Amino acid sequence: MTEFLASLLHWGATAVGRLPWALQRALGNALGGLTRRLGTRESVVALRNLELALPGLDAAGRQSLHREVMRTTGRQAIETLRLWTRPHADNLRLIRETHGEDLFDAATAAGRGVIVAAPHHGNWELLNQWLAARTPLAILYKPPASSVGEAFLRRVRADTDADRITQVRAEGPGIRQLYKTLKDGGVIGILPDQQPKAGDGVFAPFFGKQALTMTLLSRLAERSGAAVLFACCERLDGRDLAYALRIDPAPDGIDHPDTAVSVAALNAGVEAMARRAPAQYQWTYKRYTLRPPGSGETNPYRDLEIGR
């Protein structure tokens, strides 16, 4: 039954993903506008995050950015269905600019392993496909609560590169698999900006506010000696669907044995990417739910009115 339901989801995703881009763009814009007008969870969380992370914006600027964030979020959902259900070779032709590709080539050629930090910025699914076209890749993921959802993700992320993408669950055996991949000189991809469970991370500044941050990436870098790069596929302005691939070196200290130093460097790398094109960052995620012990701070999302 799980596979059958996953197949139905895949069929629906394919139906939307094969629509002409002009119609997909209109659907994405409409979806983003609707979520904003309805005051959905994603919309109100995004607005609160902009208040927390970018306090220098005046009310008009914040509302303008929020409008663009929600429009971009709607497009992201539709674009991802397109990327999941079309041949990877066709998708890669959407990348019209590349920046820092030489950094990736040099890191892989060095043979000491590469960690690609891929924040929720631009379209990370297209980034996965670009990486898989260059080298076998292990990607860490947090399995959905639904077994149907997990089966669906495995199906759409495999496509024609099934033998080059290894999807690794964010659990003990999976972490050991990532470490072995790095020791063998391989490449792994990690989404570094999700809030870990209490006890699985440390607090570090993120847009000037303390945020619980994963230590996994930094520990893997320190113990394996692997290179760390930040990467994303940012959308380019224009009527056509097009992206720029951007690869940046990690900030100094990301492999420091002191976790306070290394996770601060990790957050600095994510923040630099988000500031470059703030409307393309995933502001709909509750990044500051957990607060530092003894700070007296409370969950900043607790008072939000959802669905107003």
C-alpha cells in the first residue's frame, strides 16, 4: 500500500511538473499570494523570522520582502515538482551561470573527501542533481513522519542517477556511513540550517540571535579532514526558469575542535548565502524555537496567530 500511494503522489507531481513553465510560474505566484492572504503557518512564521533576523528593516521593507518570500516559496514548491519529474539532463540545462565550480573540482581532486553544505536556499534539489552528475553523492536527510512520504522522496530523488545518489537517514548507522564515505575520498551533502533536537547541538549566533545549531557537519570535517564548501542554485531574474550555481569556500574555523567556534563559522556561511538573495532563503522554518538555557527567553513563535 505504501508504494501504491507513493506512486499516486508521483503521478500527481508529474502532472503538475509537466505543465508549461508560464503556467507553473503563475501557479507558484498564486500559491504564495494565497498563503500570505490566509495567514497560514508558513506565512506568519516567515514574517516573524524576518522580524527576528532583519530588525533593521522598516515595516514597509519587511512587508515587501515578506511578499516576495512567500511568492518565491510558492514557486519553489512548483519548481521542485518540475525538477523531480523531468530528466536530470534537461533540468541541468536550466543552470545558465556557474560560480566557484573550480573550487569543487579542486576539492574532489584532492581526494580527502568533500562536505557540501547546502542551506535551504534557492533550489537544493537541483543542486543535488548537479552534484550527482559530477560525482557519486551521499545526501543526509531527515525521514518524513509518513512512510508514504519517505517512499515518494526516494522515488523522485533517484530518477536516472539512482546509482550515483545514496540517500542516508539522519540516524546512527547513517552518520557512520557518511564518515566512511569521507574517509574514502567521497562527497556528501548536508542541509546545515535545521534546528537539531535539544542536546544534539550548541547555540551560536545566526543573524545576530542565538540559534541551536548542528555540530555534525563540523565534527565530520574535523575528524575526516574533508574540505567543506557551501553551495546553492539561485534563481536568476527573468521570465524564463534559470539558475546560477554558486559554490563558496567555508568560513575559517568550520573544522575547529572547539564546537563554539566551528558552529559559529557554519552559521556565518549560511547567513552569508541568505543575505545575498534574502527572498530565496527558506524563512518559513522555525529556526529559533529552542532558547539558550538560563537566558529567560521564550519561544518567539508561541504567540503567533495561525490562519488569521
